[in-house]
Amino acid sequence: MKAVFISEPGGPEVLAVREVDAPVPGTGEVLIDVVAAGLNRADVQQRKGVYPPPPGASEIPGLEVSGRIAGFGPGVAKAFSLGDKVVALLAGGGYAQQVAVPAEQVLRLPDGVDLVTAASLPEVAATVYSNLIMTAQLQAGETVLIHGATGGIGTFAIQLAKAFGARVATTAGSDEKVGTATAFLGADIAINYREEDFPESLRRQNGGKGADVILDVVGAKYLRQNVDALAEYGRLVVIGLQGGATGELDLGKLLSKRGAVVATALRPRPVAEKGAIMTAVRDAVWPLVSDGRIRPLVARSFPLEQVRAAHRYFDTGDHVGKILLVM
């Protein structure tokens, strides 16, 4: 089969498509003929050499795919049939024509979504639902601040939070993206972080109140401002480190707000945890996708052979929604 490998840490030029042996599904795994794979920030970080795969995971990048069931390893308990259309959450291996994955991390498609577009869903749905709802316990009527409005995580998180009845604030880096966040994605408040101090702007537009929940992909660069932006009993959930890993935490301000800071990562979690998250996604998120309250957004699709071009496009930050590789 064809698969993408990283020759050395670097830019998109280090990505290369090679012919390799197809995977053999192990105990409890299913084999998927991949139709499309989603491109995520973690893939870029892996390409740069700063986010290696967890022990035992494939060195091939790619954390989510859509495709068809092509085979079974021993002991698969989930009721799948050959040819079933599915999506899968992976620890790696998605940039390939086939992948073997634990059955617990595989779901049938939600109704109304085509097989290519479906590749944009599993990683963001699992990340957003597990962090906003399972970890932060976001409630209807609360205010949530979501950084990175127009990326894959942001576009999905805005829609999910609105579907759960939250008031949604978000940040973006241009007036055009701010407009997209409100007019197209449904955010109640959108802040251009290049022109405004987002904690101050949030309080001004939110009746003097900060955010009950903050979903942050930036990390250290935003730590001080995020704590400033929290409401009383607010919960800051850090899921990315685009702005660095080490920052200074004002514990006095956090204590005064009775706030909480939580950091999570999905990729290294055990199969059982990922399986539980995927089951929750199937039960709570798929109906929202099927009835149109959440629309999967695909910015562009590239053939596998153009993986370098796909990463170059991702690196520009110009996309709204997900970027896909099509096999």
C-alpha cells in the first residue's frame, strides 16, 4: 500500500509517499480501506519532530480516517461487517491506504454525511466532546471561550457548544475570520486577538462576566490572559501548545476565582478510554451532525500524493475547517 513517511524533522518537504506492506489487524482490531484522512495540528507537530507517536503507535502520521471495513483480527467484539462505512480515531497511521485500529475506536458514519467528508469528524468530535462536556462539564447558559475560531477544532467546538445551549465567545486573527465565526458558525462574540485584549473584550461584550469554560489550543502564551478571562468557578482546559509549554501561573488570581486549570491529550490515552469517548460521541454528537446542528466543514481536499501541498496549505493558517487527504 501507499503511505506517508517523515524522513526527518522539518517542513512539508520532509513528507514522502512510499510503498510499504499493508498492516495486519491484531487481536481486537479491524482493518480499514482508507478513503480519506484528516490533517491535524498533531501531524504538523510530528512532522517538526516535537510530538512523536506514543509507544507502539505507527510512525505514519494521521489521527483520523474514514473508509470501509476490509478485515478483522481475532476477537473483535463489535458488530461490524465487511464493507461497512466507518470512521476511526487513531494513535497514528492514517496517511495510508489501509490502517488497523482497535474496534472500540471505530464508529459507523452519522446519517447524512458522505464518506470523504466524514474523515473530518472523529478526531475533532472526540477532542471537543471529551474536553468541553466530559471534562469541563459545560452547561446550557454558561459562557465558553474557544480559541482558534476557524480551525478544525474551533469550527466544531463553536457549533457543539451552541447545540448544547452555551453562549459562545471565540478568538480569531483577522476581521474576516471574526466575521466567519459569527455569521457562518454562530458564535455570539468574536474577538480579533491581534487588535484587542481578549479578556477585556470578552467582559465588555458579556455583561462584565468572564468565561465559565475556556478551550485553549495555544498554551503558555495565553496562560495569563486565560486566567484573567475566567469567571468565578471557571474551568480552563488546555489541549494544545502552539504558543509554548512553559508559562507563569498566577495562583493568587486563580484562587480568588476558585478556578481550575486542566490539561489533556487524546492521542496517548488507553484504548478503553478512547473507546468510551467514541461511544459518547456516537450517542451525543452524531445526532447533532445528522440533524444539521453541527455541519462538518472541509476547507480543501488533496490527493495523498500531494501531502506536501496539503501541509503547506495548513501552515498558512488560511483554512476554515478541516483539510483532508483523499486516497
